[in-house]
Amino acid sequence: MTHRLADMTWPEAAAMPASAPVAIVPLGACEQHGNGMVLRTDTTRAEVVADLVAERLAPRVVVTPTIPIGVSEHHMGFPGTLTLSPLTLQQLVYELVTSLHRHGWRKVYVLTGHGGNNAAVDVAVSRLRGDLGDLHIAWSGLTPVVSDIAAELSSSRVRGHSCEIETAQAMYVDPTLVRTDALVRGSAQLTDLDPAGRLARSHPGIQFPQGYDSLSATGNLGDPTLATTEAGERLVLTAVERIAAFLEGFIDLPDRLEKP
């Protein structure tokens, strides 16, 4: 039987919380990814990883439809990018998870393929924990789960968006995401950035957001021309393994009790 909630009938879905106590909620984006990757890259990465985790843990996990547009204001300097406000995405996550809770799910994992969604997700999770006292909820991005491997495989001092790491993941999860002949090196070193960008990237832990149209003429950081499918396979499958290992423990947690 499918693990995708939207492919079930309602009687099938009604039986799921008892046998599949965890629901994964993938989040994506529709935004520029430089000259050589398509706008749906973050959405597809999140969907594929969610599916692979669900297959690894079958039949104990369901996957909801993906929210395909995220918080991408910092990419709006490039055509094709669509954005929600942080408040809107926060509310979408809140209401989707609340719907799951009303139908019996008490363990939810939000998986975002786009780092720009992080702040909104964090606030939504805080609200949900306060409002739904018996809900266990966790969340993560993709690359942060394998940050050690990303650091090992990366060649660029400045990396992140559409760099060799994200491009490698895209090559593995869906080769149609990548226009290999159009990949170009982006801002890969501090000297490639303008003064505000250099300041933002030189002091770890300090948040000084910049629009990507000021960080990079092509919209990407790092050097995606160095990406390989083999690197992407290692990054993606390790992320799947680590998320699945977390969810094994998540499934075994006792119910979170409502506070009186």
C-alpha cells in the first residue's frame, strides 16, 4: 500500500495512525537556482528524501502532499521565483499539522528542502507544541543533517545555494533538475562578494541576510560545475539513513501527555 496520504481513500487514511504513527510533511520552494537548475529543485529534493525515508520505515510512516512554495523573498530578484510571507508559511504548516492531529496523528516530522523556510517552521513548531499538548513534532532541513559530509565534499569557501553540494543532491534525486551544460561557478570565495556579503559571511553565528541578486550575478554560490552524482548519492542516502534512525526512536516514544 502506498505511503502517500493523497493517494489513499479516506477509509484507508482512517486506519493509518494506528499502523503508521508518523506523518512526514515535506516543504519546498519555487525559486531560482542559478543558470543550471530548475525552480522546483527544493520541492523535489524534499519529496524524494521523504519517500525514501518512508520506504525505509514502511509501513510505519505516511507522507503528506508537499507545500511547493516557501519563503523566498531573498530570491525575488530573479524571475520565476514565487514567495510566501513567513507568516503565511507558518500558518500553512500550523494548519496542515493541526489537520493531521485531528485525524489521529500524534507524531509529525516536517522536512524542508529550502533553508529560507526555517524561521517560519521553527515558529510554527513552537505554536503547535503549545497548542497541541499531546503532539510530538520535530523538523529538519536536508543538508544540515549531513553537514559533516557536505564540508568534506565541498571545495568552495562560500557555498550554500545551488553550490556543488545542492547540485550533487539534485543530480542524484532527479537528473532532470539539472541543466549540466548551463552550470556556472557562482560566488565561491569571499572576494567574489560585495562588502555587505563579505561581512555577512565572515562572522559565523551573526545573521545579516542579503538578497541573492546582490550576492551573485547568476544567483548561485559555490561551484556547481564540480558536482557529481556520486557525491549526491552519498549525501542523500546518508541523510535518509540519519533521518530514518531518528524516526525509529521517534516512533518508539511514549505518547506526550496533555498538560492539565
